[in-house]
Amino acid sequence: MHMLGIAGSIRGASLNRQLLVELQQIVTPAHTLEIAEIADIPHYNTDIDDPNGIITPASVLRLRQQIHQADALVIATPEYNHGIPGVLKNALDWASRPFGKSALIGKPVAVIGGGGASGGIRAQMQLRQVLNGSGMHVLTRPEVALRFADVFKDGQLVDNGARDTLQRMVDALVVWQRKVTST
């Protein structure tokens, strides 16, 4: 199975992005995980979102193509002010367009991430709502909401329990993808 990871933070030292890098090690060799770049995606604007892709920004066309080619998505999000980062919502808005041609519809997706005392759970709840509204099939278990102070040291995942949870999430996503695409 080919998965596409999207980090909700574009910060260079983002621990949510680092979570996706760790997942690349966990999914190998049975599966693949590619990490999408969303930092260069402009603010959503219907004036430049051409249904034929003629004036749509190349960064948007790239993201849509990556999503179309993926069997499933994994979105790792931090929590900003009890919600998802604007850059992530913007990327999802672009991916859901043009109407009737959304790259997101019917795509299986897992939500992971963390940070802070709550592990980012409020952002994950908000993100699940956006993903459901976009017609995606959202994996609900296991929840992966990590307090990074506890699981990362110098940018490296050091908590074996967290690694095991990530492995369970990958295993569940593989089963979920087979289930939702076979119906």
C-alpha cells in the first residue's frame, strides 16, 4: 500500500513532520509512505483554481496528484489555539476542489500528531470533522495523540510505546483501506 503523509506544520523542525519520517521507517518494506510538501501552496482562491488545471498553481496540482496516487493518507497535525493549523486547512481546501473532482473523496485517512499537554487531541477532533466533511473515510482507532515532551529527544522518537502505537495505526490503516475500497 502506498500512503501519503501530510504534516500540518511547515516548521523546519516540526515534530509532527518527524512523526511522518518515523512512520516511513515503520511501514518499510511492506508499504511506502511519501511525505507531501504544503509550504508552497498559496491561499485558496477560486480565481486561480481552474477546473482544467491551466492556471491552477503547480504546487496544488502536485498535491492533488499525490493524493490521487496514494491508497491512503496519514495526516500529522499539531494543535494551534485548540484547532488545526491554517496551512493544513488551506491544503485540504485546495485538495477538495474543483467541485466534483475532489482528490479526497473516498480516500482512507488516519489522523495522528501531538504536542502540548493534551497531545493535540482538540486539533485532531476538528481535523476529523473537516475530513468527514470532505468525503474521506477516517480511521478512528487507534488514536495517536502524543505529548512530544515524553516521546521525542533531540528530534528522535525514543518511546517504544509510541512506536508500537504507530505500528498499530499503520496495521489498522492497511485493514481499513482494504475494507473501504472493497465496498
